[in-house]
Amino acid sequence: MSGVALVTGASRGIGAAVAGALAADGFAVAVNYARSVEGAKRVVDDIVSGGGTAIPIQADVSDADQVADMFATVAGEIGAVSVLVNNAGITDDGLLLRMGVDQWDRVIATNLRSVYLCTKAALKPMIRARAGRIISISSVSGVSGNPGHSNYAASKAGIIGFTQSIAKEVGSRGITVNAIAPGFIATDMTDALGDTVAEGVIQQISLGRLGRPEEVASVVRYLASDGASYITGQTLVVDGGLAL
Amino acid sequence: MERAEIESKMRELLVEELGLDADAISMEARFEEDLEVDSLGVVELLMALEDNFGVQIPDEEAESIGTVGQAVDLVEQKLNG
């Protein structure tokens, strides 16, 4: 496998694991981060010391100009992106009656506008190349909802609809577009839940444990591989049997 | 840029970017009906025109392009004012 993968929000958590997994498959990886430069450098160093190719690239993926600059820089340094992984995401939870407009907008911008901006930027060279993979990280919240998650769930459900639409738009050009809906994965994001909530969550998971970032990364790796060439417009749920 | 030059560059782009058969291209040829270019193909053409002629084509003006000749008209108008 060769090509260039861009992973947004790759300085930690699922994104960091995805960057490592794609590098292991031979992709040159652009490790995007918004603020955690140390985290991004660690991810890049791990890849490079393992014999792979990676560069850190700073950009707020909810900002159109920064996204355009990011794609130009990546193309110049390691080549045009052949696999885009839309992973960047934040939470800012609250019950709807207490949710402010800023809180709503910020989550939608980071989680959903970013997917629109990055996918649009990635598609132009993919259409020309008649090949490419777009893989976006949704969430089980976007599939079945969660209290306190209206903004996050809306952004993640938005990714699923977006994925299906773009799969139809660009399928004729050999490009596949898919989403992954992880359940509860052990990351900084789920650490914020607290022990009591986490225990309650684990009781609902068939496999009886939280997932590991690597267990989501392996699915991204599959969707980016030749073996997944006939899968498009799908959302693969990776939740240990939570939503059963 | 002379119109003849725009026409010849347009033919080149249609062959190279959209993979069209050079023999099928005439100034009267309609993109969708005669050349079987789909809606995404028209968008690809617009991107190629913008990149290669250094012009900006807003969506509302793009809608006026039905034939190869009309695409040449639009580029000529953009380039020569």
C-alpha cells in the first residue's frame, strides 16, 4: 500500500492510533493537530522511528483558509492526499435546555463543518486521479443519540448523511466514502465521563469493556485498503455490542 | 488571448481532463447530450478552466454553459472583458 493519508485531530486518541496504523501500511501520513503540538510530534516521531513517513501539520479544521493552506502544504511536502480521515472532534455536553448557541455552534463547526471543508479540499485531486478514500469518524451518539449530546450527536449524525451523499456524488470516479461509528473508546474524551458513568456504560456493552483506539484504527485501515474497494456510503459501528 | 487559441486549449482540456474523444468535439457539441459528460464532469471542466485559463467562473454563470462553444465564449469574455 502506498499513498498519502491525512488524519485530522491526530495528536491523540483515535486519530493518533489511525495515523500509526496507516503508516504501518505504508502510507505517508500528515498528522493534523489544532493545539497539541507535543502530541502531534510524538505521533510523528513514533512513525518516523518505525521507518515510516509522517509530518505534523497545524490547522484549525473548522477554518476554510487554514484547511486550504493545510492541503497545499501537505501536497507540497509529501504529495496529494489519497486517503482522508476526518477524525477531529470535540464535545461540549449539556442538556438542551441549558445549551447555549456558542456551545452548539462550536461543536458543529469543529465536528461537521470540518468534514465538509476537508472532504471538499481532498476531492479535487482524487477526482482527477479517479481514486481515493474518504473515511469519517462518526459516533454511536450519531446513530442512536445520547442525553446531553444533542450538539455532538447532531454533528455525528450529520457526518452519516454527508457520507451517503458524497458517496453517491463521487462513486463514478472510483472514490469511496465511508464512516465509522465508534462506541465508548478509552480516550481523553471518555476519561472526562468519570468513573460512575463509565461503570454504567460498561454494563451496557456486550463485550464488557471500553474499546481501544487501535480497535477503531484497524477498521480505518481496512476501509483504506484494497480489500474495501466495493464498500461505500456505509457507517460501520465499532462499539463492542453497545447498540444491540 | 485569441479565440482560436482558447478553442485549441479547450479541445486539449476536454481530451486530457475529461477523457473525451477528440473527434467528437465540435463547437456545437452539447456537453451532456452529445459528449455524455455528467454533472460532476461539468464541475471538473469548470475547475480545469479556472486552473488553466486563470479565470473565476461563478456558479450562476456556469449554468449558461451547454455547448463547447459556449464554454469558449465564457472564457473569452472573462479573459478579454
